[in-house]
Amino acid sequence: MKFKLSIFIIAIGFCFISCKDKKNEPEPVNEATFLKWVTGIRMTDFQGAPIGMVGNPNTKPGIFSIYPNPASDVFTIGAPNGIESFVVIKGEKKTEYADENFDQLLKDQVYSESEILETDRIKMTFDSLVQNVSVNTQDLNSGYYRVFYRVKRSDDYIWDNIYINHEIPYPAMIDSLVNDWK
């Protein structure tokens, strides 16, 4: 009888282990789900100077700048080497990746045009390279977005994250953004 009871207890234990709640576990990091993720924002002022950071941004910083970030009605993409095209897609805020080393993880990561264009987006292409582009956000809902851009006739896009809020004026939206990531 003790043997049967022991087997029963072990079986129940395996059931609990295999049936544990996975709601709080982050999704695995892979390209298919990663395209829309916004894991943080690098905040900038109206001239593009850094003013802080929230979360753990899954971006490629230093290649170009988005300012101001957060934005309300207009933001600017600045790239000293020029922009050939850009795409803005709706992002999905993810807070559970605070410990990921995105600088290392994204070191060789690029997205092809076909991957990006499979999503709902705003796209603009230029006949020649431009160094600064102002983007009107009035047709975008408040929320998180990913901005992908392509330079020098490359086939690959690189990216940054932006937060747009039409309801709260700048600079109060900075406090709102910071509180949203707490």
C-alpha cells in the first residue's frame, strides 16, 4: 500500500510541475515575435540630446536619432549619412525583458523589407538620401511604435522605439512615460 501511495504522490507532483502557470514567463526571444516589441525607450529632447531612458530598449542606438522622444504631433528622424526610406509600425510594450543584453543580442540583427512590410505601417521612400525627416503623427494613435529606416541603398533596416502621446503635453508626458514603466 505504501508503494502505491508513493507512486500516486510522485505522479501528482509531476502533474503540478508540468501544469505550472506559464502566464508570467516571458515569450522566447526570436525574430518572429521580436519585430513589434518595445522593451524600452531612449528619451530625447527637441534637439535630439538624450534626457533619459525607460525600460531596456531593444534598439540600435547611435546610428540615427529620433527626437523628441516621447513625441506628440511630430518627431524627426536624423541621420548624418542620410535616410533612403523609413517605416513606422505599431509596437507592443514588453516589460519582462529587463535583464536581456540587447546590445549583444541585436549586434548582428537586421530586418529585411519583406519582414517589415508584412505589418500595418506607414512607409515613406525618398528619391535621394535625406539627413532629417519630420514625421507627422496625427494619424497615429497614442502608444508605442517602432521606427525602421534604411540608409545607403541597403536591403536591411535598422530601428528605434518611440512613444507617441497626443493627450498629455510635453514635458508632462515624460513623467507619464516614466510612470508607465514602473
